[in-house]
Amino acid sequence: MKGTKRQILLLLFYGLIGFYAYAQRPYLSNLSADSNFPLYTTYAAAMERSNFILDEGYHFQYYIPNAGADFITDTGGDIGIGFLMDGKWVYKIKDMHRPILIKASYPDMVVYEMYPFKDIKVYVSFLVYSSVSAILSVKVKNEGEKPVQLSVLPFMRKKGIPFREISRIQTGFSFLHEELPDSWTRSHNLPYVDSIRNYFSMLEEPDDYFIFYSESGEAFQYPFPDLKKQKSQLLFHGRAFLPGKVRFDKADEHLRLQLFPSDNDRVLITENVPVLGSNQAALTNDGYFRLDAGLCGIVDQYTIMAADAQSGSCYKGVISKTQIASQRNDIELGSCEGPQKPINVKLERTKSGLKIFWKENGSNKFDVYKRVYPKLYFEKIASDISRNFYVDKSHPTGQIVSYIIIAKDQQGNRSIHSDEVYNLPQSRFDEYLSQPSLQKHASSLFARIVGFEKRITLAPAEEQRIHIQRSVAEISKPINHLLELSNNVWALDHNLFLKANERLFSKTPVLPFESSDKEALYWSCNNMMRQVFYPPEGKSSYNYYVFSREPTWGWGHGGQVFHESITMLAYAYIDPVSAMNSQRVYKERQYPNGYINYRTGSYLDEIIEHNGQLTSSAPWYAWLNWEVYLITKDKAFLKEMYESSKKFYQFVVANRDSDKDGLCEWGGEAILESVRDALVAVWDQVGYPTNFESLDLNCMLVNEAKALEKMAEELSLKDEALTWRKIIPGGAS
């Protein structure tokens, strides 16, 4: 007996030691996560500092060897940091002296360290303070025995459509960018901000500022902020594959597309055009394309050419107006007759005009096409040129123009078009890094990259800090508004936010796992659950969740979905109050007859009607509310949700038994309502779910009645508890 007591006391002692150690060293604050560690690394503002309409989140991409450790967004621009020492530029992960390690990671912040050079330790804390402000605190330390000089170069990069109207203000840059909503967002009438003002700056005075049209010579895309208001005329769309139906890798960099009327190639469009009425790219990374054939005029037939700029494999075909209008059209590249595209195309200004020249290409002849922005198409300005240059004497002054060249062999077969060249200054970031004395621009109409250089001298063991921030606002806000926002974030103590996150997650159950990967996945899931919450706003008196804040795709950003709220069983341990409030969102929107709509957000009540019925979701509402109560022990919540749960149960049994035989069937858009909304063998092969007596649905209703009985008993509603017990098979008679 004494031995048993001693063992119990030892277990309690070591358990307390373990708990104390955990309390002092919480899991998410004590990481050494490399690129192979299963960690969720998307960051957005804490719920209380977030808003739905303009909300900038960031994904920390630190695991791709050939890329930088960047904070990336879907369409809002990326933040990167590079380092220059002794003439060597280090930015890509593969060039770092040591792998990057994440030391702490929470929904709104990440702390990591990197060694761009031997003995140079860089310790970074990135905090998304609010939906409109993010800040990086960067500490650079010399761990070597000799003094060093190096430069830190923070920058922002915009993929696709560039930043515009860039100007220097105080210690940073002001500029604009567009984030156009997808069709789901527009069709559901959700509010959005599409034109955004930015302020990207440093607290410390930079030693240099830079603006570049390209990172390494990539194609320029003109910003068209008003095209979303126009309607596509004749959309040709599909996916382009490499031979063997292999998907492209980086199709947006390597795939070339060309479309023109088959009977007249005077006008053509390429992959470098926007999609009318949408923010969708004309060409995505995996080869999905959208080309508006109507921009070339409405004709009976069009010729399409596609080529892989790397391998040279190409495709050429003819497609009718009817085919384009009626279906998706995929393209599989293969061999086709024709010369190689012209290469090394360059542009220079001469006294006679703009001179376009390219590399000699055998006995081919060449056609020259010109685009005067903001036009969306190219027009042929020269045919069958036998030399390797052309001088355009009629270019308009003060406008952006670009050119492409097409080669033709002796049989008249044509090549895919060359890279597009512009009359913009050919300023490239990679050239600046190798030749820092190159002239930079203080302001510009457009830019792919804006940034700063901060030169640092460090004695052995010395460290210096620099601070970088990015703030955004809708375009109607003056720049002074952004300056005030940025001034408010400089003094933030990141450690206070770290401690607040530790307190937030302190009640999260610590579970045993068979592997460290599963443990990391568990904590990442908890991180993500918390991150997707927004505060009360719009229609909602309570906080609510979405599926993703970055990237911002419509259906995943509209609001919370009824059946997905089963996650509250885990989330209630992190924040019991906001878990209960998330359930109250449904009660607040519930119809008088008990109906609860499919998807609910601050600005959305998605009500999907099908065959005269409104779509809801699987009835585990009472059970879920009961289980949340068992975690929170909040009697006020239980009382509210008992009444709401009772009404929802009554709605289901009254509206989902179409043949009145006492067994319910799924209703509304039943594939959605049954929570089996894609590739379900029964629905696909046998029939629509409303055609069946639904065993699963009726079992759920039995479970709902059991939960309602428990809720009534807990609320001392004995008569109602007895009523629910009578409903349950095998219950009291």
C-alpha cells in the first residue's frame, strides 16, 4: 500500500512539473520548425482587430528552395527581405548559410531566424496587427569575431498586375493596387474594396530607395481597374496540357497563347490580356486559360496557337464561334509545323522612332504587332519583313506601347509570338543588385518592385534593429490616414502579443501523440481555427468564422456553414465565449418556423432554394449545442440554444417527410444538405437524395431528440424532457 501511495505521489509530482514546464514553455512558442515541419504558416489579424471588407492576410512561404522567405498574398503583393554583403546577394532559401527555423507561430504572428551569411544571424518577428497593418521587427546580429558591413533590402513585389501611382513619402512609398472580387463574391452581393491605397515604409531612414518595372525582365501587365465593369464578349476557355495530358508547372511563365480570326490575322490577342468582368487571370499557373475571342471581332472561326516557351512544343487549331460559346475547350500541346519564335527582342528610342530589333533567325520573314495601351489587342503594323529590325515612326507620345514579333517560314507557317517589349524604362531589380550604382526612380506610374536599402555596420557581438511596415486603406482614404496608421504600429511590443497568444491557447488540451508530426498538425489546426474568426459586424451581433482569410476566394470567405460548426467542439477549449457566440449567429438568423439557412456571415444569408424548399444542413444542431455547453458550463447559453434547437428540430420533421410515413428524407438542394456534396457514389449512380428514405438523417434526428432531452433535464424542464424521451425509440412509453 505504501509503495502504491509513493508511486501516485511521484506521478502527481512529475505531472505538476510537466504542467509547470508546459505553462512556462507553451508548444507554439518553442518551435524549431524547418521547411519539412508540418506547420500552418498563414497569418491574419486577431479577431478583435479584424474586419471583413478590407482584410490583408499573409502566407509565410519559407519552404521553397528557389524562392525567398516571403510573406505572400493572393493579389495584394508580397513582402520579401534580401541581404547584400561583399557583393553577394542572398535572398533565396537555397542560398542561405543555414535553413530558416520558425521559433514561434500563432494566428497573427510568427517569429523566425535565418543566417543569410556565416555568423550573421537575423531574427524576425512578423505581426499582423490589424486587417490593414502588418509590421516586421528585424534584428541583425554579428556572431563572428570581425566587424562586418552589409545591406538589408526589404521590398514589396506585385505579381501579375503591378502597383501603380508610386511616390516617395517620408521614409516609404505610397502606391495603389487592385484586388478584384471573384464571381461568387459579386453574385452573392458581398461588399468588397477593389482599389486599395498602400503605404510601405521603414521606421529608420533608409540609405536608398528603389522602384523597378520588373524583377528579372518578366512581362509587364497593365493595370485595368475598370475592366470588371465590362462583360466578356466571347470567352474561349479551357486547360492547356503538355504532351501526354501532363499539367504545366508555372504555366503563367512558360505558356504562350495566341488567338486571331482565321481569315484575317490583322488583329490578335495573347495570354497577356485581362479577363473582362473578372479578376481571374487570363492564364493560371496550372495552365487554365481564358481568352476573350470577341476582342478580335465576332467571326465564324478563330485560329488558336499555344506553345511551351521552354520545350518549344506547340499546338495550332481552328475553333468555331459556336464551339467557343457552348463548351470548355482544352488544348494538348504537340508538334506543329512552324519556325521558332523570335528571341532577344529589344526596344530602343532613336531619332526616327522606336526601333524594335531581334536575333537573326535563318531565312524567315517577320510580322510586327503593336499594342497601344489601354487597348486589349494587338494590331499588325508590318508584314513579311526580311531584316531583323523595324522602326515604328508613328508611336503616340505619352502613351504606353508594346510590340511582339512573329516569325514565318517559306511555307507561310507562323511561330508563336515573341516576348512582349514596352516603351517603359527597362529597369530590373536583378541588374540593380549586381550594379547598385544604377539610376533608380523616385516615383513611377507603375512598378513590380518597390523597396529600400539599409546599410549596417556591426562590430563583433553587436546587433541592430530595423522595422518595416505595410498599411492599406480603401482608395478614398487620404495618404495622411495611412501615415497615422503606420505611426501607431511602430511602438508595438511584439512580446506582449506573444504573451497574449500564449494565454489564449493555455487551456487548449495537451494530448499525447505517437509522432511529433501529428502533434505539430494538432497545434496547427488549433491555430487555423482561431485565425478564421471575425468580430461582430454587419448583420451579425456575434463573432463568426470563415474558411480562409488568405487567399480570399468568395465561397470560402462568405461566412460560416451550418454543418462545419462541428469544429466548435475543439474550438470551445481555446475560446469558449466566441465558440458559443458563433453558435448564436445561427439563432440570430433563424426563421420563425425554425429554418436555419445554409451559409451565414456578417453580410450574407445564403438561402438556396430547390423545388420550392429552402436548403439547410444536417441536423446535429442540438447535439452540438449540448456538447459545447458541456465544455463551457454556461447556463445562459444552454437556455438560449435549447429554444433554438427545439425550433430547428421541429422544422426538420415538419418539412422533410414528403410522403408522411414518419421517416424523413433530405430536402432542398439535397446533395448540399446531406453534407455529401461531391463525387458521392449513391447520388451519382443511383439517384438524387430526395428519392430515398434517409437512414442517416433519421438517426441524426434521434440523436437530436436525445440531446434535447438532456438539455431540458439540465434546465429542470422535466415535462419537456419526458416529451423528448417519448420520441426516442426505446424511450419511455
